[in-house]
Amino acid sequence: MKQILLSLCLVLLTFDCISDQQSDTNTQAEIAAAKAAIKEFAGALQTELKGAMKAGGPLAAIAVCNTQAMPITARVSADKGMHLSRVSLKNRNPANAPNNWQAAVLEDFEKKRMAGNDITQLGWTETVDVNGVQEFRFMKAIPTGEGCLRCHGSELAPDVSQILGQLYPQDLATGYKVGDIRGAFVVTRQIPN
């Protein structure tokens, strides 16, 4: 009897290990897909912003953010079969305000930044049950670079301040300096059963 119980325990432990390995493999695949989607989205948006900045300076870049960021997000989300967004504790667009779990992750990123962690390496993931459906969640911190400061820094040109006030009357996204966490990319995807 002890042999049978021991054998059964070993089988169950082996099954648990295999399940954990499969889960880890699935999670790694989800993370890789999320990172690829973020890279595509960030690359497309950055290309538009750089082109606008070169052609017309910060005012043209603001126009791109105002008119093109959401359509680019929607296109990449549809292409990749996942939901992408950007969130910030100091959002410019009210549509980019974080929900509770996103705000908690952003606050954790900020603690890690203050502890000296490299912002470019800050990422977070979990899979949770949402109303009986498994949801994969991934966030990647967005660092503030030198180029961001023309529209997100402390000292904005008067014409930049004016257009931001017109387009985003509840703008919170100024006062940043290089090395701050500007926000985060968010990827969520429902995992089929």
C-alpha cells in the first residue's frame, strides 16, 4: 500500500512539474508576444512623432499624438489579437488614466526606479481570473527621454503650453525630467480555454 501511495505521489508531483513547465512556457510565449506588440506600437508611434517633429516641431508632434496615437494603438491591437494601451499616473489624455491594478504597478515601478533599478528593464506580468476567463496582463515602463521634454518637461514653450491647454484641458503630463517614468505600455489578452 505504501508503494502505491508513494508511486501516486510521484506521479502527481511529476504532473505538477509538467503543468508548471507548460504554464511557464505559455507565460513566456505571452510575454514575448506582448513585447513584440509593444515594439511594433512604440516604433510606429515614434516614427510618426519623429517625422512630425522634424517637419513642424513640437506643435506638429502634439497633433500626431492627438490624432494618430489611438488609431495606431487600435491597429496594432487588432493585428496582434490583444489589447494595447498606454497609462500614466500623470496622464495627458483622460483615456490613458490607469485603472486600479495598473496604478498599483506604476507605483511599484516608481519604487523600483527610486531604488536604482533600470527603468528600461522594468516589466510586470500576471495571469488572473476575470469573471471566469483567464486574462494575461503585461506592463512595461516608459522612460522619459530628452526628446520628451519639449512637450512633457517643466519649461514648455508658450505655444506648446497653449495648444496642450486647448487639446487637453485636464493635462497632468508635464514636469517630467530625463530618467522619470513617463508611464507604461499595457497589454492584456484573454486566454482561450
